[in-house]
Amino acid sequence: MQKAIFLDRDGVINEVLTRRVRFVNTPQDLFIIEGAPKAIKQFNDAGFKVFIVTNQGGLGLGFLSETALNRIHDVLIERLKAYGARVDDIAYCPHKPSSGCPCRKPKAGMLTDLASHHNILLRDSYMAGDRETDIAAGKNAGVRTVLINKNDRMFDADHQFDTLLEFSNWLIR
């Protein structure tokens, strides 16, 4: 069994709701947050599998096509590779926010499916996200939780850091 880092995408790896970009609906909207590639490489080098788990309600709402989402993820993976960073798999929930599906965070479906498929020991793994739904999904999956957010709200997270790089520096020490 292996250990993993489950990462929310928007707001943790790439910008969202910033001056440059509101939502990531095309590869041109993809702006990697400074330090995120280095953090992911540190997780890789420390023996963690790295997974992205992301709610993509824009698919169900018709703002984004699956082809566009796959292209965004292809570009993201290529940009991370330029830093020597690797993502082992990406799971996304394509359903509308109110659909009640088992994969949409705060439910744990994406995490538990990836864990089952990749032989991950959840109790030795982490979920890092910037919203309460990310923390709840981690809690529901039985992993340790990390809030990546400069605000002082913990959302019952086990740990909180301003950036993904601060989290990786702490974890790898």
C-alpha cells in the first residue's frame, strides 16, 4: 500500500477568481500558482503518489466541454513536467453542484475510487484544498486534511498553510 497527496486543483495548483482569471474554461485561463510545481515535485520525490480531485460543475452546467477539460489537464500536466513534477492521476466530478452524486466533494467518491485503483493507504495520506468541501471530502475519506488558504478559518482541517509549497516544505522536513 502506498501513501498519497490528494490535491484540489483550482485555488491550490492554479489560480481561480483572481484578477487574471475568473474560471478555468480554456488552457489560456490556466495560471499555475507560484511554488505549486516545486511542491508537487517534493511530494513525488518523497514517495507520495499525487492525485488531483476537482469538482467541475461547469461541465454539467454547460460552461465547459469534456474535450476542453481534458485539454486543460493535458496542458497542466505538461507545465508541471517542465519542473520535473508528476501527477499520477486526475479525477473530476462533472455533475451539477446540486446533483447529489457520490463523487462531488464534500463526498469522498473521487478519493476512495483513486485509492482503490492505485492501492493507496488512506490513513497515511493527505487531502489539500482551499475550501470547506475539500476538507470535508478528506475527512469523509479518512485522510489527514490540509487547508491551503491565507484566511484564518480552519474548517476543521488538521493543518493549515498559506500555500501548497509551505505544506510540502513542512511535510518533507
